[in-house]
Amino acid sequence: MNLFVKCAQVFCVAAISVSAFGYSDVVTTRDVLASRCDSHLETLRIYDRMTSEWEAFAQERKGKWELDILYKAVEFAADKHEGQVRKDPERSPYIVHPLRVCSRLWHDGAVRNVNTLCTAILHDTIEDTDATAEEIRALFGDRITYATLEVSDDQSLSSDEKKQRQLEHAPHMSLDARLVKLADRMDNVWSIEVSTPIGWDDAKIESYWGWGVKLRNVLHGTNTALETQFDSWFEEHYSNAQ
Ligand code: ZN
């Protein structure tokens, strides 16, 4: 094979992988997201609010804040979670959850680190989709892959074993992973509070809250604003329950 043909082939492979998850912008990524979540209103509302602030923040930083990787993460996660739904009665598209976890970190926790925000968007892809660590490493690099693996449960363990493992590991995880774990747990308890999953009784809800509080406690010192918000939800939940 001559050099010209070889170079053309390499270029073609690179162009295909770039066009799959590269050169994204706020509009292109919104189109991809809308097509993967059937234009779910809440998902697009979260995306629009968060990305308008991302764009303004990046402009303030004069290009020193990396937006492309965030859009790439949204497209990757929307693609991988396509067809999956949450446990709420409305059967919301799953992608609403990782976007909301990212939004909690961005809006409520004032987290501005792109690696942490990307990890939030990708945090359930290894655990719940066919995404692999190698795939994430090739697209997003080592740090994001490491944190995504840290927050992924070993699916061969029972539910109780997973919870125990999380409690043991959480305090020793990287800051990226601890922030994502905290916001993830917050979003899950918030979700069951606003819309009880089908088939859940009071005992299951209380057990879920109890587990959430244990995890919050071992993550103490991760992000004051988020922890304060979590504590206020906890107080409200228990005052309503009494
Ligand atoms: Zn999650």
C-alpha cells in the first residue's frame, strides 16, 4: 500500500471518530441530546440553563475553560443511555439524571472544574451501559476515567454488598469522585421525594433515605453548600414524616 493511501485511511478513521464525538457546540449537542431523549422537556430545560451559563463562563475566561469536552460528554452519555428510563412513574429518560447531577454541582455546589463536571455527566455510563473504561479513556483521558471507575459499583456484588463497599470506599476516593457521589446521592433522594417510584412503600423510601444520610456523613467535608442543602432536605423529610 502506498503512503498516500495509508495516510488517507488514517485520516478517514480520525475523521469518523471526531465526527462521532468531537467538534461539538451548544446547538449541535442539543440536537443530539433532543434526538436521544425524545425532546424530553425537563432534560432540555436543564441543558439550556446550564449551557447558557457555561458559555458565559467560558467567555469570561477567554477560552481558558474547556467547553468542548463537556459537550462531548453530553453527547456520549446521551448516546449510551438512549432508551433507558428512570424509575419514576413518568418513566423519564435516564439522561435527565446525569445532567441534573452535573447541574447540582454547577449551580448548587459552584463546582467549576471541567473534569468533575464531565465525570458527573458520565458517572453511570460504565455501570449501566455498554461503555468501557478504554472507550472513556480514549475520549476523555485518564483523570475522568479514573473518577468514573471510582463511582461505578461492581455489578457482581449484591445490593447490600455494594452499599457497604461504597461506605468503606467513599472517604478515600478522589475529590472528583466524592463530589459526584454526593451530588448523585442527593439527586436520587430528591427524585424519590418528588416522584415516588412505582411499587415503593414507606419502608423502602425510609431505608433509601437512611442509606443516603449514611453516605452523606462519610462524605462530610466534600462540599459545604451541597451538604447544607442535603441536611435541609433531610430535616424537611423527617418533619413531614412525623
Ligand atoms: Zn447516578
